[in-house]
Amino acid sequence: MDFIKHTCLLSILLFAVGCGNKKPSVSKDAASRFNFEAVYDYWEVVDSLKNSQYPSDVLWDKLLNHQGYKVIESANGTTPEMIKERLSICFYPENKKTKDSIFRYGDVFQKSMYSHLIETDRSREALKKHINWMRGQEVYEAMIDKTNEFLPEKYKNYKTPIINIILFGENAHANQSGVCMDLLLSYFIDKIDKGGTLGHELHHYVLDSYKTNSAKERNKTLDKTKELVQKIVYQSQKEGIADLIDKERGYLNPKVKTTSPEYLTFIRSEFANGKMRISQLNKKLVTISQNKNKTYTWDFVSEALPFYGHVVGFYMAKTINENGYHKELINTINRPQCFFELYNKVVQEKKLDAPLFDEVVIQLINESSSQENTAFCYK
Ligand SMILES: [Zn+2]
């Protein structure tokens, strides 16, 4: 999801699948598709902190060397040191004052994160049961089905990775190194939208894995403004399409409750502002197109792109998807520059009450594309 900061776990828990003889047991193969090992190491660290014993380097390393934490670092920039700090603030009695002041003066992100962490400890028994539920309810299969709905045929040949279920905050992350999701977030959301959030993250994993090395190389030679335009386009398309997988049945669904109603209200109110943010982004991009020699950074556009592109991207992807252009949306997945043009085409053709991007913006996007094909996508 990558909401926070501008911005998705298995011990070999042997469990009895019911007592009745008729229930099938979970095969070894199915059990290995999620990795929950880090969850138990997390609770060991939490216990140590709560007992005023700062964990040894060995104990921290045991936790933070799990693949899920590596995915967080490479996908989101949250380092092991940052995880250590948040757990220490949350559970180490010596840091009580710091924690109290965060609850008093912190922003909605900080407060929601610490409420969530406190709950990861308080809800241990429910979370252990949830691990069994995830293993037994074909969550993994639901995730794959949901992702595949939004991938072109040629992308469906990917090898689904082991999914790292960990505990770290109300979030989930993915890039080509893997997928991770917080167990408590899964507890809140998967019973209502099974495999949705994971499907969103798996979609990122697949897209990132298919990004060619040559495309990454070309990016290095671009000027800063072109790089910025590409990033805006890539983030909006990537998050927008992935949000079609999970947002309406998940975070935006009133049935979903988490530890922080305040944070949920904030997210929902931001997502309701899609139209306004598109107009705002259009103005910013027009300005960039008129000053091509000037260097712009993400700060110039960040207000128009809450949650790193989710709000604008979701509005655009939903508009395209709901108006008969699902195939075109999916088949141009490897050409993000077509996303804005397709959105404009749909709004004009269906005469929708939705803001358009100026022609100079579409031109700017095409000129900034790293791909050799800079022709318009639909003309
Ligand atoms: Zn995402």
C-alpha cells in the first residue's frame, strides 16, 4: 500500500485442523506459501522489551533478518534501525514518556502506528488463530486470482513468491524482492476482503519483476524534470490499477475497522477528493510543461498526489475500468505513459463529469517517457 510517509509473516506452527476426521489437513505445500516465522520472533522481542531487558543484538538480528523486513527496507526505505526504534518506543518501559508524547502531540500516522503496535501484543491469541485461518481459507489462492484479473495474459506466467507475514505497522509492501504484510492488518481486512490487500501487493511484485533492466538503465540518463514526470505517471498508474484490486472492498469499505478510526477517516476523506486532486495535478503539470528548462522536484507536486499517487491513480483507473476500457487499461500496463491519455479518451468519449488533463500535459508525458515509442497511444 505504501501509504505512510508519502507515501504490505510463519513459524512452522503445527496446528491441528479441527478434530473431525472429515476436514482435510493442510498440505505441507499450502503451509509453505506464507511465512509466519517472524511473528514469533517479534513477540519474543516484545516480551524482552516489556520486561525491561533491551534485546541482545542476536535477538534483534533474528527478527530483522527475516525476508519481510528486508522487503520493507528495499520497497519503502524503512530500515531495521527504524523498526527497532518504534518497537523500543512502544514497549520499553524506559521510553514511556516518548510514547505518551507521541499520543499527545503526534500526527495521525504516528498515532495510528503506535496504536497498531500496542494491539499486536494485546491481540496475540486472536492473531495465532488468524494464522490458522489464513492457512486454511485459501487466502493465498484468492490473492492470486485477484491479482490476475488486472494483468495481461503475457504477465501471468510469474512464479508466485512465498508471502512474508510479519508485524511492523498497519501496512503491506512489495517490490521485485518479495511481498510482505502485517499480520494484524490481515486480521482486520482479510476476513472482509480475502486476499485483496495481498493481491494489491502481488500486483506490484509482478509489475516490478517485469520491469526490464534496459528501462532502468535508460532512466539514469534522463534529466530531473523528465524523471519527475515519469515518476508521477508510474506511481499513479501502478497504485491506481492495484487499488482497483483492494480499495473498495477493503480500506474504503465501512465494514473494515482497524485500531485507528481517525486514520481510516483520514484515508477515506482523501480518497473522496480524486476529482479535485486531478485538477490540481493538471495545473502543476501545465506549469512544468511551460518551464521545461526549470528543475522541479516531488515537493512541487506532492500536495496533488496524496499517498504517493493512490488518490489520483485510483480515480483515473476506476473511471477507465468502469467505462468499458478494462482491456486497454491492462494491455498498456507496461506503458504507463498511456494511462493519462486513456483516461482523457474515456472522459471525452463518455462525456463524463470529470476533469481532463490538458493536451500539453499529455505531450509532456509522452516526451518524458523512457520508452522509444513516444507516439500517442490512442490516436
Ligand atoms: Zn500499492
